Amino acid sequence: MAGSCARTEILLGQQGLARLAESHVVVVGLGGVGGACAESLCRAGVGTLTLIDFDIIETTDLNRQVIALHSTLGLKKVDALADRLNDINPDIIIIKRDELIDREKAQLIALNEDYHFVADCIDSIAYKTILIGSCTKSNKMIISSMGAGGRLDPTQVKISRMDKTQNCALAREMRKQLRNIRASMKFPVVHSTELPIKALPHKAAPVGRPRAVNGAISYMPNIFGLMMAGHIIQSLLKS
């Protein structure tokens, strides 16, 4: 990837490029946030990425996920993203894990010294709590994505500590769950301070009554993912 890193080398120098090349980042959840985060880490020259997701690409992903194309519908997200990243940088090492995170897997991630940073891009509160709790208790560096849905204003996306977020219902619920397991809240999160836009009734499936579903605009999850990648890269360069 020497030629494609020329602009990055001007910014970081050879020592910075070498530091990223020897780094290993785990991205858990490969939707709009996770896909953008992983791609940015790859383009910056991070040497090894472990990608974790159990889901497939669906038509509802087309409006915001970098891996969602008509040609990739029905594919496993880990497979589609790995192919995309290998096409960007054939030298990158990709470890694919087509699985859900449970308590045991989260603890193994937190204790694995080969992992330099964890990007939590999971949607589920239960699984987020398990992963964050394991990592913070083991002092594993982690950044977590809060709610990107229902927002339009990119200027209100921030990185702050979990205990300093504003106007984010997901963050409020996460704090409650983390208090229940006595986990630290002194870790960074990407969140929006924008008041969420009220969800409109939406018939999410051919069968069933219309229900409120959080809307999402094309750019917002990607902004969250890019900001996560930026924080991770700066942290790796300082470590």
C-alpha cells in the first residue's frame, strides 16, 4: 500500500505509518457506523482489523451503509466488508468473525493483548453493555457509538466521556446498565447533542401494524464512524 499511503506519510511521517501498520483494531458491528469506521482505519494504514458481525446486508441498509449495494444484498456483512477492504489495501490483514458477542467472547476480546483498540458499533444495548463492561474492567482501550438515528445536524456530533453526554437516550440507558454492573463511564463515546427528531409511524414489514422506527439519514452514521476512526488513529499514534 506504499503508493496509496503517500499523502498519509506527508502528514504522519514514516514512524507514524509504521505505528499504524503494526496496530490491530477490533470493530464490532459492521453497519453504517462500523463500516465507515473500518474503512477509514483501513485507508489510514492500520495493519490488522478484526471484523465482528453476524448479520446480512438488506435493502433497508442501502441508504447509509458503505457495504450496502444491490450487488451485495444478502451477503454476510463480514464477507462484504472484508472484500471491500482487501480491494482498498491488499496488504491488510483481515480477521472475520461471523458471530454475536456474548459475555465469554467479550471477555476474550478485553484480555487479548494483541488487540490495541476496540470500536463498539453494536446496536443492541445488552451486547454493548457486555463488551464495554469487559473492556473497561480490563483497561482495554475502547470507543463506543451512541445513537445516530433521528438526527440531521452533523455539527452537533461530539466525542466526549460516557458520563458527559447530552440529549442521547441510548447513552442514558447505557449509563443505567453500566451502573448496574459497576463499570466505569470514563471512556470516550461518539454522540449527538441534537434533540432527536420524533419517529414517524412506519410499516417495517409486509405483515404487522405500523410502528415508530428511528429514521436515519445517509451521512450521520458514517460521520459517527469516521469520528471513531479519527479518535482511534490519534490514540494509536500517541501510544
